[in-house]
Amino acid sequence: MLILIAGPYRSGTNDNQQLMQNNLAALEATALPLFRLGHIPMIGEWVALPLLHLAGSTKPGDAAYEEILYPVAHRLLLKCDAVLRIGGPSKGADEDVRIATERGLKVYYNLEDVPHAEQ
């Protein structure tokens, strides 16, 4: 499965770049175990951050940021098979779960609940 890892990125950081980087590292720490279960992990920021740079975004919440960050995850959800929701409070991750549920995608809340892929 292609699984979107959804969790806090900007939430709770007061736009502190180091805290946002720490949140990204937490999302990424889940990617390798998910891969080892036989799945393709995806994190929206992996796609959004390079696009933000190309679009000239200078800070969280600017026009380019709003144009790109959340819409990337929403577009990815059109291609994903499931969502793994991790971490603490996050409006964006909760929206990802809402959209995934609406689309009938499986939503996991613990890595241990994600089944091994059929090889």
C-alpha cells in the first residue's frame, strides 16, 4: 500500500523552524519501519517543501505556503491506499484523516496495526 504518514508538522511550533524540523523527523522516523512492512511510505512535506521553495515561500502561512502545503496532502490522498496518523494534535493531520475516512481509506493509529504486505 501507499500510506500517507499524517502527524504534526507546523502544529504546536509557533512557526519555530527547529520545532517544525523536529516534527518532520518524527514523521520520517516512521517511514522506514513502514517500508520494512512492505509498504511505500509517503509524507506530504516530502512533496510540499521543495515546491514551497520553488514557489518562493519565505515563511509558514504565506501565500505560497497556503497554496501548496495542505493541497499537496489532499492530492496525495487521491493516490494513497491508507493513512497512518501519528503524533499529537494537528489540524492538518486530522483533516487528512477526515478526507481518508470520507474516501473509504483505511486509517491506522499505530504502526503495529499496519499489516505486513503480501509479498
